[in-house]
Amino acid sequence: MSNIPAELKYVTSHEWLRLEADGSVTVGITEHAQELLGDIVFVELPKVGAQLAAEEQAGVVESVKAASDVYAPIAGEVLAVNEALEGTPELANSEPYGEGWFFRIRPANAADLDSLLDAAAYAAEIGA
Amino acid sequence: MSAARRTPLYEEHLAAGAKMVDFAGWEMPIHYGSQLKEHNTVRTGAGVFDVSHMTVVDITGADAKAWLQKLIANDVAKLGFTGKALYSGMLNEDGGVVDDLIVYLADDGYRMVVNAGTTDKDLAWMTRQAEGFAVTLTPRKDLAMLAVQGPAAVERVCAARPQWADAIRSLKVFQGLPFDAWFVARTGYTGEDGVEIMLPAGDAAAFFRELLALGVEPIGLGARDTLRLEAGMNLYGHDMDETVSPLEAGMGWTLAMKDGRDFIGRQALEAKLAAGVAMRQVGLVLEGRGVLREGQRVVVEGVGEGVITSGTFSPTLGHSIAIARVPFATGESATVDLRGTLTPVRVVKLPFVRGGKKVFE
């Protein structure tokens, strides 16, 4: 059974979002996503400063099994990326909601978060 | 579509925490937690694979040898003593590969091991080709098969069966011996030392548990694929099939053509050799980021195009490798269409890894 933390927001392309105290939003891939991918061996992240549109491609995850695109779940500017994934991409497998986060953005419109899936809706989406 | 079939080890896989997937109509373990960890276990210690989905066929009858000399492209006359093994392609009249297989010389005939996904087609083809020969084909559905592989594999098997240990240790590569109803051969699909064991289905679960108790780790089909790819070994249906010539799939060494033996596909091979072989099998190495995948286009500037037939991330090397079919005149470099970007790769001779070490230049 996949772990789906109640305090996060989700999108159907299997990214999670966490609203931070400073108004920025941290993005990663869900536990369900990393289970589907299997052992992750490379993560390609967006550039800090990049302006992303919602659903725009923001990176690539390569596992032993497959390559998968990572999308910006909402529009915004990239404030930081998780450089630890460069040397230890397996963090996205072992701690998808913690040390395995992907990037942080400043939302173009903070209200965009409200329309995303909550944990219950995401659980229903993946049949969990 | 009938329900997926289960091997005698199905319950053992679940007990060991396997993630099960459909493979050629069988419910098989893809991994037991981490494919990478399992891969490294086989390169450094000992792992056990359930390969009971593969099919063992015993071949008996007065014409067994003559029939096999017609059926397969390698020559069973090379098998000098009981238990000796031979790798071969079984070709169609057009010189395409119906399947690849191992055949052992037995006391009363031969024993063949064919792929799971091709079993029905193989048996139909073999039965058709047996017309007019005094030969009996007996698929051994009563047998399970385990592959125990890795530098510590042989010693772990010897520890589990001390009464057979001296005989097992004495086996050279591509040799096997019967032990009561079991058959143990020094063969495998990983590029490591190890054995493959055919045993009565009813003995399989207990032996699997014995091996785990001796520190042998269960290994899924995911790691089986990355291990064989590092070892430069073909996977049927990917690196070759009925539309691909063995001459263009790295199987030239298995074609015993020096005498005039009339095996199925020989005429097509001779015609191809006379006309000139257009493609050859090579290894590709991507030392930067990214993973080469099956089906990606290989572009060789000024020469032509080829295709990746198997690609993966190599856990042993820490970067991506692939097996590809490329124009014969390809040199030491090429590019691969990696998700829209032509990315430079090195062209090398297979294999990539043997005995846990990088072997290509």
C-alpha cells in the first residue's frame, strides 16, 4: 500500500506539492510513482530561475526500467533544485516525500494549489 | 487469454517479498525489493533465479542425433560426452531465428532447454520437422529449474548437497551431470560462475529455502536482464527473432558450416554470405547521463542507420550500455536518438562485463 501523506497536494502525473511557510512550493514524485519506475538511476532537473508553465516538462526520471517525464504541476519560477539527486538519485526511491524532493517553485498564482487533488482524491486516482 | 501460470516456487516468491509480473504468460518475480541490489549480489556473492518457466525437452529415438543435425545450426556432433552442453540457434528456412537454446548430450539421447515465450511455437516447429525421423520429443513439465549464479554460487550449492560437492566442483563450463533425478550444469545467463539445476517440481521449494538459508539471495527477472546484457548475451524476441539473421545478431560463432551438413536455414545463410552481410551486432556505451533503450535509432554518420535491440543502465559500470544492430562498416563511434537528441556513444566489442569486471576497451 502506497504512502500518501494527508498534508500534501497531488496531480495525476504523480507529482506531489507541499506549500512551505514562505509561500514557495516543493515538488517531488509520489511513492506510487517511484514504485512504478523501480530503481532510479538518473534525475534531470529544471534550471534555477526557469519560468515553468503548468504541465510543462520540468525534468526526466530514468530508472533501470524506463524513462519518464516530470511536469511542473503549477506555473511558477524555479527557486531551487535538489542537487543531491545528481549523485544519489536513489533518494527518490527511498525518501520520495523527504530527501528525494525534486525542485521548489514560487507559484505564479498561489490559488492554483486549491484546484489540485488532495490525498483522498489521489488515492482514488491510483486505486489505492 | 488464459490465467497466468505459476511455477512450483510461486509461494516461495511471495514469502520472499517478490513483486510479481506477467512474463510470457507466467507469473514471475520481477524483483524482491531492489533490482540494483540483486544485480550486485550476483556480481559479488550468490543469487538464485527461478527459471522454471523455461521448457526442458528430452529427445530420444534412433534418429535423435541425425534429426538435431538437421534442426539446429550448431552441430551436436561436437558433444563428446554425456552432460556436455552446446548453445545454438534453431533457424527457419529463411535463415531467421526461431529460438535460441541449449542442448545437452544425455545417456539415452539429448536434453534441450528452450525459452518460455517461444515454447508452443518451438514444439509445433520441432514436431513438424520430426516427420520421417525415429525421434520422440518429451516436454518435461514435471521439472523445475533454478539458476544459482555468482562467484560464491558453486560453493553454496556444494554446501547444500555435500554428497555431490566433488562432482559439482569438477564440472567445467558448459558441462553437466545427472544426480539421481536432478541434473546440474555449469551454465548460466549472467557472465558469472554458477550452475543451472533441473529438478523434480516437488523438490524445488524445499531446495530454494535451503539455498536462502545458506545466504543465497533470490533474484528477479529485472536483474536477470541487466546481468545478461552486461554479459553481452542475446535475449530472444529483442536481440534476434525470426526476421533477423544470426549473422547479424552476434551468433556467427554458433553456425557450424565447415562441413556440408544440411541444416534448416543453411541455404539462406550461404546466400546472405555470398551477397554480403549488411549489419553486425555491437555494444554501445554511453558514459554521460541518460539510458539507452530498445528501439532507439542509431545513426552512424556517412554510413547509415541501425537500432538498439536491448539497452539499460549497467549497475556494474554505473552508466548506460546497449546491444545494437548497426551497419557493417560502423567504426568506433555512433550517435543514438535519445528522446530527440542525437547523443554520441562509443561502439565496442561485446561483452561489457565478465566475472564482475569491465572487459571492453
